[in-house]
Amino acid sequence: MKTDHSSNKGFPRKAKTKIPIINRTTVFIDGQNFYRTLHEIFPGKWPNLQRLMAYLRKGRLLHSVHYYDAIWPASPEFQSKREGQIRFQGALRHYGFKVWTKESKKVGEGGHTTVRGNIDVELAVDAMSLCSTGKIAELILFSADGDFSHMLNRIHFLYGVTTTVIGPDQYTSFELRNECNRFLSLEEIRDEFMEEGQPGTANIETKSQPTVL
């Protein structure tokens, strides 16, 4: 017979406390919108990614943080912009962000070459898929784009997930504000993670993004 030599012999073992998965929060960041907005409303300042992640964890059981971005084409004329973008994405991964990317395309129009990149569909599909698992109680969306309003509507009414939008007061669309359960303005929370530009912190060297269409 196997002998129990533990000091609490005869007493029931304490059960491990399990945190209900329904209390988890996921974050989806519209990278192009996020980057452009921060540059326009907070000139000379950049996000401290470590502090941003700490803010997102505050008071929440964080499931995941996803960052979606269209990458500049691998062409000589866009090399410096592409390299800066890739370095920034490397910093995001370092601090625990899950980065999803899609190559932008060069398109000729009227003798001029433009760059088009859009990863909104991928973001919407992945957000819907994750929220459908029953593991998520809150979805936080960093964006000002009204195209995501229908996504928020479906996520809330189909899966019972609370939706929060973080965006700029002056640029966030009425449709997006109207559809989410809670809106937080970037202006109100900027001190949580914005600081004077430090290349070592944000690793951003470009001041533009591919045109979103």
C-alpha cells in the first residue's frame, strides 16, 4: 500500500482555483489607423509599447493583443519605410503583441504609382472567430474606422461580448461610437503610454503608411 507522508494527511487537499475563461479580454489594433492617428494628434510623441501593454493588462485578464498592418512593398523606393515598419513590428512582438501583416501592392493610376494596402477583412474575420469560442468577455478595438461598426454589432449580439473602442475624439466615426458598448478617447488615456519620441522605444522611422482603400 502506498503511504502518504505529507504533513496534512487526513485533511482534504485544497482545490486549485480556476479563473473562468469568460472573464478574458482580447485586443485588436487597426495598425494603419493606430499609427496615423497617433502621429496626427500627438506630434513628437510615440507609444511606449511596454507601458501600453501594462495599461491593457490593468484590471483585466488579458487573453491576447493583436496588431494588424499592411506592409510597404519590397521595392527600392520604399525600402527605408518598409525597414522602419518591420523594426516597429519586431518591437511589438517583443512586448507580447501578436502581429499580423499583409503585403501592400503598387498600383499604376494615370501615370502615377500608388501603394494600396488593406488588412481590415482579416482583422474582422479573426475577431469574430475568436469571440465565437466563448472564451472572451470583452473585445477592445483600437480604431476610428466606421467600417468596423457592423463587426462590433455582430460580436455583441451573437456572442454576448462587451465591445470597447479606443480612438481619437475628433476622428472616430459616429457609427463606431454608436455601435460599441463603451468608448474611450485616446486623448484621455494618452499619459498611460505616450511619451516624447524615443527611437529605441518605438522604433518608428517613417511618418506615413500605405493608402488604405
